[in-house]
Amino acid sequence: MHPETLAIHSSYYHDQNAGAVAPPIYLSTTFERNADGTFPHELIYARMNNPNREAIEKSIAALEGGQVGMAFSSGQAAAMSILQTLRPGDHVVVAQDTYHGTPALLEEVFHPWGLTYTRTDLTNLEALRLSIHENTRLVWVETPSNPLLRITDIRAVAAIAHEAGAYCICDNTWATPILQKPIELGCDVVMHSTTKYFGGHSDVISGALVFKEDNELAQRARRIQSLGGAVPSPFDCWLILRGIKTLATRVRAQSSSAQKIAEALANHPAIEAVHYPGLPSHPGHEIAKSQMTDFGAMLSIQVRGGAEAALQLTGRLKLFTRATSLGGVESLIEHRASVEGPNTATPLNLLRLSIGLEHPDDLIDDLQQAL
Ligand SMILES: *Cc1c(COP(=O)(O)O)cnc(C)c1O
């Protein structure tokens, strides 16, 4: 089935009660038991499961091509939960260029708790091999990367992780399963901040994990989800389910606009570099073509004249909102180094753009007048 169809049909909730086409929201924290102690719908208590949550877990797993899906209260809660499946003494290899919260979690929360980790440029497979130790349990990929849009060869990294007996996880937030399916490329787990494209309207914080198989790792994560309780509310689940229905169409339209914008800016004299994997000059273009069906709706630009010129540019834009985050219907622009703080490795003249659903020509005109 094509992803457009799967998005609608995997998210369709068959309401047994009233036949409602749009799903009801189940706010109940608890569910009635039969006199013999069994549960008629296998629902017990809403930290463990809830019909709205089950619906998105099923749908996200179907879209990613995995056996098991789990929804969390944020992308970071999903990341925490997979790291909590590990034990003190275990080692994680994480990509050099990732969402800044991932290494921050490893450093500030899990390092004191006994995990060790190595940050490695995963576009360099030799560097990856050298970073893997006997106790490496997890290799963490994010591609396209944040904020430099570097492309990692998922098939190659997953194969190296497996040779070493480690699991491979991919943060697929930016690509979404519409453009890239890490499980088909060899990963064991996919992570999402569903706050971004799945929600799609900048109005819900949530996250998800999808497991290729219902294996020991998935079962441990399921226990962490229900014991730890970092779960989304029924209304959050309802909003995500609504977002899923238009996910494929939004992501394709937004990616097509990003391609046009990247091409329009590529040779602009006020711009030092455009980072977008859809440009043939991008170092990861060929690998991106081999593992993605399109190149995504995120791009970064480096502006001539340093941080100040970059910040001033954002002040002249009329259609781009200056805000963090991504994946909504409105275009956003952000000076990443300001968000990431003084220890950032991000170039100071870099601006990250999340392309929304406005007409691409209007966005190009706006960027051109501001440049
Ligand atoms: C936003 C984001 C996260 C964190 O997700 P939250 O929902 O904000 O907790 C993780 N990875 C990537 C790539 C992101 O863009």
C-alpha cells in the first residue's frame, strides 16, 4: 500500500460504540473489569494503555514497517526510554551531528547513571568502527542531521552495528517514514519527535519508538513506558492521529518547496553555503537518493557576514517566523547557535529553515527581499 493510503487507513479508528468517523477521545483513566477479573477490551488503566494511544502506536508502526509502536509524552521521553533499556557499563555510539538534546541526555542524565558514550562522525565508517567497543550496545543515527543536513548511510551503519552485536536506532524525525524507512534499511528501532511532522501543526509535544520486532528490547521499552509513565494524553494522541492523516501530502509538498528554495538560494551572492541533500553538489546527495524518496523540508544556510548578518536577515523576513522547532504548516527560521549555547559546534552564521506549506514562490520572494 502507498504511504498516503496507509496513513489514512492505519489511523482509522473503528468506533464500535457510535460508528463515529472521527474518533472519540477517551479521557477515562480506568476501564471496567468483568466479574471473573478479565478485561473485555484488554484496557486496564490509562498509564498502560488507552484507545487513542493504541491507535497512534498502531499507525506509526505500520507507516515505519515495524511490529511494535510506542507513544511517549515527547521525543526526549522516547529517547530517554530507549536509553533506559541499557544498563550501567553499557556504551553508546552517537552521531556527531544530531539534535543537541540527544548528547545532552547522554552527558547530563545517563553518564552519571553509568552509561558511557562516544560521539562520532557516522558519515565516516572507519571512525564508526574505531568507536565501537566490546560493551557497545547501541549506535544512534540521525539522518539528515541536525542542523548541517549531513547524510549517513543507514544500511552501512546498521550492518557495522550488528557485526558488533549492537542495536541500531535512527532518529527519523526529519525524514518521516514518508521519505525514509530505517527499518527496511536495517535499523532495529526508529525514534520520532512526533511534535514535528506527525503532529504537523505546532500544537502538540509527543514522541514515539517503533521496533522492527517484538523482541526483548521492545518488551523492556514497553515496561519502561508503562512503569515510568512518560505517555501522551488522550487529546495529544487525538491530535497526532489527526496529523497522520495528512502527513504524506504535507511532507511531499513541503519537500518540493524546500528543493525549489535551496536551488534559488544556492548561487546567491549573500549566501556562503546552502546545506540541502537535494542539491547535486551536496556531499551526501547520492546516498540520500539511495535511501530517501525525497530530500525533506529542512535546510540550513550560512550567510556572508557572520552571526550578525544572519540575525539581521531574520529580522527582515515577513513570512518566516523566528522560532525553534520544525515540521509545522508555517515556515520557521532559527539561528541555531543561539539556541544551542556557547559550546555549540554549529557555525555562527548558520540559519535553519523549516519550510511550511506556503507557496514556494512567496517564500523565495521573501528570502530574496531580505537578502
Ligand atoms: C525536536 C527533536 C527531538 C526532541 O523532541 P521533543 O518532542 O522536543 O522532545 C529529537 N530529535 C529531533 C531530530 C528533533 O527535531
